Amino acid sequence: MIRLYTLIAAFLLPAQVWAEAYNRPVPQAQSATAEFWFFMASLLLVGALVTVGWLVHKR
């Protein structure tokens, strides 16, 4: 049985050499809507950090 696995591996291993090279995908540009929501999320994150800093300083 091990000889069968070795034989199968010997025949399938060269198939990896014929594989096509990986082409990285080209990133797409951000839309105006995505930039707006990123800006809103950034403002909320800064507001949350200021609030936490204020609460910790208050103690």
C-alpha cells in the first residue's frame, strides 16, 4: 500500500511544476462613500478614545 502512495506521489509531484504563476490582484480605488464612512468611523474612534481617557483620568 505504501508503494502505491509513493507511486501516486511520484506522478502527481511534477504537476506542481506546471502550475501557473500567481498573479497578485490589482487593488481597486476607494469610492467616495467608502471614504466618507471611513472618516466617520475614524471620528468615532477618536471620540471613544477621548472619552475613555477622560473617564480614566477622572478616577
